[in-house]
Amino acid sequence: KRLPWTSLALRSRIMPGSLSKDISNDQDAAEKKRAMRMLYVTGFFQVLSSVVLVQATPGFVLRHHRGHGARSVQTLNRMTSAAAVLEFLLNPAFGALSDALGRKPCLMLAPIATIVCRGMVVLRPTLGPVVAGRLIMGALLQVFLSALKASASDVFGSNPQELASVAGNMQMLVRLAFVVGAALGGKLAAADARVPYGVAVAIGVITLGLISNTYKETLPKSDRKPFTFSATNPFRFLRLFQSGESMAKLSLVSALQQLPDNSGDFGLIYAKEIRNWGPEQNGRFMAVSAAAGAVASAFTGNLTRALGFKTFTTMANVTSATSNALLGRATTGLRAYTAVAVGAPGTVRGAAVNSIMTRVGTDLGMGQGQLAADQANLAAVIRAAGPLLFGWLYATGVKRKNKSLPYVTAALMLLAAECVSSTLPPSQFRRTAPKSE
């Protein structure tokens, strides 16, 4: 039996270039794995630094309004809306900067802002620094995530299947950060509202250190694009629907897939009126849903490899539509949890479509930073419009004695997404494909 090293030696004599090529391929694969591990770790910590404050911020607002609940809710909603508007305005500019200067500067910006903004609250625990930090970090977190996505596209841009796997892993880690941050933040806030902010500063220092010392720039200087002010137009995301038939259809599918996940809080009211659930039951249901989503996210790469992009997308759309239809009729807890189980495979239903959009965007000459920013702004519009749409649907359903109308509409949206995706040529769902029109 030939030993491994003798086999390598024999190959190096017969085919001198083959051994060096194999070593080069192995080194390239190892570099990619190291790059992705770095992205996963920094992404987890940066999201954690924001989530750990979820239960601390309302405490500051309540104290400022002397316990007045209605005024506090109004202030919190205004903060959220203002942060969303700021995010919408800044995304394109930072996407263009990411393509011009590289990913590292944009990745470093969020932890630096975390240290400064959260540190100000620790030093001066009043509403002013809290609001300023909420606005700035609400926008910069999305800038950070867009830069992460662009960096992953730099590494795997020519391989949509690997990108889909990366998207699933990132979703899993973001969900995990939410679980850890919510649990940790609650305990810290119970001691002192400033403590979670101090922890956020510490996490920001760790994240900044990781990026500064271990992150390797993924965008070569030869691939960078000059910054232009025309790229800062926040409505530039509309070009996704104007850049050829394939990109337009993919963008429409992506929008239809995202809308049901941005339906606002009508589900909590629905659960109260249909199943008589209170905060405890709703909290348990949300935790189980998040856990199911995290598990499904972890298997995204395996599913896309086993099923292929087309079958995966169909399966995810159909199971998600079925889950929404079941939730609309879930008068008992058992039925509600059954709906969660049915819909779990579709948690990351956009992974395949978004990775194909990355490849098509590359074929069209779009910078990955700008493309990620355009997708983020499309998502921002959906996050703003979704709650309004589903709130109107629920009010309409109540008037017509059909409270399940929002869930039925969500199911129809997902089936419409499947219909649109079925009109795409099969080549778009393969591992590699010809250039888009």
C-alpha cells in the first residue's frame, strides 16, 4: 500500500505542477475558512453588543417620562422610525465607500461607534445620549452587516451555493446573539440600567480588536470602484428592478419572501384574541420559533447542496406558505406549534435567491458593497411598509369577521414568490450560470 507522502512524491515527479496546484488549492480553501470564521465571530459580537441593550433602553425612557407608559412607547417608536430613516439614507453611501476603500474601514466603524455611543451613556445616563446612540447604532449596525455580506461575496462571489451556506450560518449566529443578548441583557438591566451599556462597550472593544488585528481585507485594490456621489442616492435600490429581467424577477421574489417576516406585532394581538395568550405564552412561542429558525439556518448549506437551489427555494416557499395558512387557523397552542414546525425549513427561504442575486450582480458589473446596500435599502422599505400593510389587513379582517386575513395574505405572497421564481430559467439556479442579460 503506497503511503500518502510517497504518492505525493511520485506525483511531483510525473506532474511537477500538480502538487503545487493542490497545495495552492488547499491554502486557498484554508484562507477562505479563516476569513469566514472571522466574519462569523465579529458578526456575532457586534449584534450581541446591540441586543444586550434591548431591555435597558426602555428603562431609561420610562424613567425620563416618570413611568408614563404611553409616552414611553411613543418615544421608543419614534426612535425606531428615525433610525430606520437614517439607515435608509446612509446605506448607499457606505456601500459605495466599501467598494472604494475596502470592507475593513466600514466594519471598524460600527464597533468604534459602539464604544463611543454606549460609553457616553455610562458616563452620562440620561435620555439624550441614549437616543443619540440608538439612532447612530441603529443605522451603523446595518452598514456593518452589509459590509459583512459584501466581504463574504468577495470570498465566495463565484459560488452561490457556498454563499447560501454562509447566509444560513450568519442567520443562525444572529439568532443566537439575540437569544444570548436578550437573556444576558435582562439580568444586567435588573441590577442597573447602565451595566448593559458598559458590557456593550466591552464587547465593542473586543470586536474592534478582532477586526483590527485578525481581519484580512477581502476586496483587492484592483477590484475597487471609485466613489461617486450618484451612488449615494437612497432610491438607487430601484435599479434592482431595472437591471435586466433576471435581476428584476429575483428582486421581486426576495421582496415577496421578506414581507411576511415584517408584519409587525399584529400576531401578538391575534394570539391574545384567538388563543387567549398572554406575555408568558407569547414569549415561549417566540423562543421556540427562534430556536427552530436557528436549527434550520444551520442546515441551509446542506439543504441547498442536497436539493439544489430550485428545489430548495420551492420547498422553502411552500412550507412557509403552509405555516402561515396554519397559523391563521391556529386556535390552540398545539396547532400554533405545529405551524412553527412545518415552517421551520423555510426560515432562510431567501438564502438561495439572494446568493443568485450576488452572482447576477457580479455579472452586471455591480460592486458587492453597493449591491449589498441596495438589498439592505429594499429590506428597509419592506420593514417600514410591512407593519403598515399587515396592520391594515388585520383591521380589515376584523371588520369582515376574518381575523386570519393577514396570515392568508402572507401565504399568498409566498406562493406568488414561488410562481415568479418558477419563470426564471433553470440555468439561474445552477452552481454556475451564463452572464445575466
